[in-house]
Amino acid sequence: MRYALMLTMLAEFLAGQGDAPAKTEKLVVRPVLWWSDLKRVSDGGGAPLLSTITCVTDPKAFVKEWDRLGLKGTPPRINFKEYVAVVVFRVAGLDFEANGGLEVDPQGNAKVIGPDAFTILTNAGWYSTTIGVFPRRGISAIDGRKLPAGE
């Protein structure tokens, strides 16, 4: 009898384990294209610069960002109905190479994640920009901002 009760409890526990991760599990979406450590700048040891995350959802805005960052050549053509470009400016930069991307919860809320692009040990903060192009499917918001429709 004692073993039957333990087996019943174990079966109920294992049955519940299959349901729990699906509710909280987050998926990491990797970029299909990215450019890291662009336009490195320093705050000169003064007040920290404002970190930003910008979602680019149309070709004109993408060309504008490309030119602002001084990237050479023609910007790649992106199907903004199916993809979104995310422009991240932060201290120590962002590197999508190893394991960065968008961490997406089951409701479609995404958060930009990834390791630093570089380490510089000075009394000043060093910043850089990273651009990543991600599939839109399953993503409704990025870092708390609703993702607008693409062109």
C-alpha cells in the first residue's frame, strides 16, 4: 500500500511537470543578419550616455540608420513585412555572435539579450551600436514597445 501511494504521487508529479515549462518557457530567436560594435564612442568619463533600442520597420528608416552609422555600401534589402531590424546602442556594445538575440516569452514579448561586444577598463564608459535583423513571426513587442506593422 505504501508503494502504491508513492507511485501515485510520483505519477501525479511527473504529469504536472510536462505542463509547467510550456507556460513560462522562453525561446531565443537568433538574428538572420547582424553588425556588431559599430561607431564606438566614449562618454569621456562624464554622465552616462542613454542606452537605446530602436525597432526599424521600413526601408527608409533602415537606410537612415545605415547612413547615420556611416556603414559603407548599399544597405541590404529587407522584407519588413516578415522581418524587423533592431538597433541597440549600449555600454560595452552587444554581440549576437555567440548566443545573443531576442528572448521571446509565450505571449510574444521579446527582450534583447547577448554578451558584451568588448571590454575596455577605463574611467569612461564606452558604447557601440549593434544592428540585428530578426523574423517577426511570434513577436508582438520588443523591450516593452509594441512592434508596429512593417512595410
